[in-house]
Amino acid sequence: MIKEQTKAPDFTLPSTNGEKQKLKDLLGKYVVIYFYPKDDTPGCTIETNDFNKLLPKFKKLNCEIFGISKDTIKSHDKFREKFKIKFDLLSDEEKKVLKKYKVWGKKKFMGKEFMGIIRSTILIDKKGKIIKVWDNVKVKDHAKEVLETFKSLK
């Protein structure tokens, strides 16, 4: 897992806003990046909807939210439209950013091992430094926990 108090690895990924999103363009703002396994699956939908509900509170604190998975932009667009998601989702089909952030790894499900996205959330400060990492996230109340932690760190 990536370490707290280190510089967040820069990246450029296609975004649902139709442009490329660069992390370095977000300097001066706080950033929450949550890595999730798959669009429109039960856990990922709960997590995304919870961040969406809390988005105005994050925005008031000068914080942007992005979800990253290896799904395509087309898949992300459908997911955003279906659940009226108000923030951008980024596509990492080549898994470059997933690997940089060390969230691509071995997982177990029903006794089988496979490679996949380890559900994780990263909080980055205005200077691009990682100030908090949540790994192996449980989706219930996670977005609320991120917001509360962010408020307490700020």
C-alpha cells in the first residue's frame, strides 16, 4: 500500500468530463481518490452514491472527489447517468495508476485467488502529499468516515 506523508504519484487519465485529468492540475485543492473494483456493482454503487451525497460538504472544504477503476469511459458514463453522479470518474484500463498507487493486487473471493483492485481511498493535501490512506475499505459509512477524518485533519 502507498504510504502516508509521501508525494502522491502524478497521473493523467481519461475522465468522464471528456478531457484528461492530471493530478498536478489539482494542486491548491484537497483531493479524495477512491479506487473501486467495478461500475454498477452493489458495493461500488453504495460507495459512489455515498460520496455523491456528501459531495457538497467536500466541495465547501475545497476538496475534489474522483473515482478510479479499470472500467472504460463508456461504462463510467452509463454508471454516472444511472445514479446521477456529480463528480468525475477516471478510467485506468491499462492499470498504470492502479499499480502506482499499489491498489492492484491479489484478492480472494469464495476461495479463489485472482488479481483485482483492492478497494482503497487516498486523501491528498493542497501540495500533492498523501495525508491519509484507507485500504481494504468496507463501503458502509466509508464516505462519511472520510469526510469526518478530513474535517479533523484540516
